[in-house]
Amino acid sequence: MEHLPQEYRQLFPIVQTHTMLASCSQSALAEPVSRAIKDYHDSLLYMGTNWNEAIEKTESARIEFAKLIGAEPDEIAIVPSVSDALVSAVSSLSVFRKKHVVYTEMDFPAVSHILQAQSDYNVSVIPSIDGELPLEQYETHITDETVLTCVPHVHYRDGSIQDVKAIAAIAKRKGSLLFVDAYQSAGHIPIDVKAWGVDILAAGARKYLLGIPGMAFLYVRKELADALKPKASAWFGRENGDGASYAKGARRFQTGTPAFISVYAAAAALSLLNHIGVSHIREHVKTICADAVQYAAEKGLELAIASAGEQPGMVAIRDERASETAALLRKKKVICAPRDTVIRLAPHFYNTKDELRHAIDEIAEIALHM
Ligand SMILES: Cc1ncc(COP(=O)(O)O)c(C=O)c1O
């Protein structure tokens, strides 16, 4: 492998038989993650109850995610999904006088669904310009009346990366909180919430975090969390479990019993990611994607990305019949995630340059016969 030892690749049985390039949707299952899922299953099958162990795993997952993004464990809530994370965050803003929230045209659709349903707020969208979101757009559309600005760290459709630190500085200057959707970045692009000045951030378990669906992480900066009053909060978000008052820090954003099986998986997956180190993963993924971009161009394929900015960790190829192409690729054991008119090739640290080239060869071949 380009930057990482071969032993890591061997943790993923599926790469022996398939070209697995769908990390933007569901990454490959690693042996240690599979064992963790089985541990949860077996503890129910053979021991009957596993509450205390499950609570410990929940804390391990929290600690590992905090480490991954440069936060404190008390700044992390365990929630069911990224959508739920945003619902909780928005539900906590009534302590502020300001009533304007803003999101971007490049956010995942769920962000729009959630915000447009907030009848107590004036909601507006930051439009992209030729498929990009220059910083001037934030300067223009975040106003002194904005209480919350929502942005994606990485665009779900083409993998483009936003300068969160610069956006955070603009939001701060205008007096707006910043919510970062890091579902498409956490696990392959380094994140430092403190250095960047992020107020709130969410990421789910099943994409680049190597886990399975059923849980997500919500980071809320500690001093901020203690001032917020989420309406979506219940016994897992209370002091001492059943207490009437909110728990300290981000835990107050929790509601009911977490999906423990997903928590077991996430704890094992995050421990593996932190062991390898996201900066090493980024170097590897960046290198193989840069090669793939050039190779795709040589093969006459059109890339979906607008900018020539920082190298994305995804190769997005324009294809009017993306789902059909993806189904044909699947028959050839190439697994990728199509999205409307784009085929997304989304590698992780277990992929190689040759695998990406192989997928591109197959796409070019399919294009010839369509
Ligand atoms: C960037 C981004 N945000 C949010 C979501 C939705 O996440 P969830 O289903 O956990 O609410 C997705 C799902 O693909 C996504 O890619």
C-alpha cells in the first residue's frame, strides 16, 4: 500500500473478493468490528444481560470519538443519527433572542428537511456559485441576526472540502454558532474542533468511521453545551440518569438507550482509526485519489467536481445513468455508491491505487457499451 502497512488491509475480509469503494455510504467491515458486534450478540445469547458492559462501551466510543476530533469526552453526546443530532441542536437554541438560521446548498438534504420544518425560525440557504461555496458567500449570508450556521465539512456528492476554520471565524465575527456536518469527513480527514473554533459538530458511524448504522456522535463545545437547553433530551441526558436537571456538557443532548450493538462496533472501529491515525489515512487516501483523478481523465471520464481546490478523498465521476452503472459494477464485484448523476468512488485506508484504477477501467468499459 502507498502509505500504510499491508497488515491493515488484511483486517478487511471483503477486499479479498471485492473492490470496496463505498466509504461515503458504508465502509468495509473490519474483523475487530465484526468481533465487537458478535461480542454484543453473544453476551445476550450466553449471559442474558450486559447493561454495565454496554454502558462501558458507550463511554469507550465517546472517548475514542473525542480523541478523533480533538475534543473532551464530556463534549460528546451519543445520538441515533446525524439528523437527530441536528434536531437536538436546533431544539436547544431558544435561549437565544436571534431567530435566523442558515445552511448551504451543498448540505446533505436532511439538513434542509430539518431546518425548513422549524417554524419558529427564519431559514435561508447560502447558494453555491458554479458548484462552489467561496468564503464571500458566508460573509454575505451570515448576518448579525443569524443564531446558527450549518455547513458540511465535505460535500456528500463530489467530496469537495470546505475551509471550516475560515468559516468558523466568519460565523464567530457575526455572532452565529457554527454546526459542522462532518459525516463525509470524520475518519479520513483530520478534524480539530478546538483549533478550528467549531461550536457543534456531528458525524455518524457507518461511513468513514467503519461502523454500522444506528448511532452518531454530537460534539458541543463545553461552555456552550452547559448554556443550552435541548428540548430533545431525556434520561440519558440527565444528571445521574433520572435527575430533573440536565447532565453537564454535551450529554444533555442524549435521549434514550443507545443502539448498543452499533456502539460496540463504533468503539472497536474508532480504536482502530485512532491507532492508525487519521493524518496517515488522509495522506494515503489523498495520494490514491490524486492518481485516480488523472487516470480517469486519461480514460476520457468527466469528473463531477467544480473546483481545483484541496484534493478530495473521493473520485466523483459524472454519469447520467449512475445507478445502472453501479449495478453493472456490482456484478463485477466493484462496490461503489452512486448518487443521481454521479458515481462516487470513495476509498479508505484499506484500498489501493490499483483498485481505484480497476474501478475506473470498468466504468470506462461500461460507458463504451451504454
Ligand atoms: C453529509 C451527510 N449528512 C447527513 C447524512 C444523514 O445522516 P443520518 O442518516 O445519520 O441522519 C448523510 C447521509 O448520507 C450525509 O452524507
